[in-house]
Amino acid sequence: MLIRDIARWGLALTLPTACQTGGPTPLPSSLVSAVETAELPPLWDAPDSPQWLSEFRVGIQSHDVGLTGHTHEDGENLALEVLFPEPADLLPAPFAPSPILGVSLNRVGDTSHGYAGITWQFDLFHPRVFWDLALGVAVHNGKVNRHPGHAALGSRVLFRESIAIGYRLTDTQSLALAFDHISNANLANYNDGIDTIGVRYGIRF
């Protein structure tokens, strides 16, 4: 209403005044109606969702929990992950994987790693319940050989697998319980591997 009132008065002030003591010359009713019903352009354009980004995830993980082996390291990890849209026409939904990039940063200075890969998401017994499966490779800053208090990971580049079960809070937000594993699949002299488990929040675009 404020913008339309300003428009009405702006038009009125451009017309010659016929009265010495009155306000602006009254506008014809047809012109007033046209101003009130006009489709005015927005003052600004709302930002578009990034077309190259599908989802952003952040989580807290318990580090080196030893589900598939021994525990060597401590602390918690901050996990950050981005998903990209599925490549068009690669595979029919829901089998088309989403490319992913992520990092897992250890709070106390033990092994952190970055990774890349692909992930699939499938609904379970309810439309809001889903599970994720991810496969890829990771690069870490930990120990390759045996050192006290550290996992001997054998090689700088490792395989990474992840599985999660989650719940969609809304159409764009979710919570999940996720398990991640990195190791070299016994292709090096040492292969302690590292397991992490934690909770993850995701927001889709």
C-alpha cells in the first residue's frame, strides 16, 4: 500500500493544480485503479539456490572407535561435506550417485582427512527415513608407519566407505547417524584403519 500511495501522489503532483487552496488535482478514477492494480517489479531479486550444490552436511564424530579393529587415537572430529547434483542421464533414479567432497578434522591433533567420492541415497520403510551409502578415496595427515599413540595407516591415500541412516525433519533438512571407515584394504605393510561414528545434520538446496 505504501508504494502504491507514493505512486498515486507522484502522479498527482505531476498534474497542474486547479485549486489555489486544495491539494493536488484529484486523479481520474480509471488512472487510480490502474495504479492500484499495477504489477510493480520487486525492489530486489531473491538469490537463487546454487545450481552446482545439492546438499551441505555438518556433523560431530567420535574418532577411531575401533569397530573394525583396534583403537589407537582419541578425540572428536568435525565433519563437513558437500553433495553435488547427480550427473544427468548417468543412471536412472534412484541409482544415480551424487558426487561428494568432504573433510573430517580431528579436535586434538590426531589424524584428519579429506575425501572425494560418490554417494547413493534410498528411502527405507517410510518416505522420511533413508539410508546413505558412500564410496571414495581419502588423503590424510596421520602416520603411515608405526608410532605410539597413532594409527599406522600404511599409505597416504586410502579407501573410504560410509553408511548412514537418517530421518528427514522437513523436505530440506535431515538428521542422520553415520559410520565412516578409511583404510588401505591391506595393500600396504600397515593397515590399522580408522573408524568414526557420529551424528550429521544436512540441508538440501
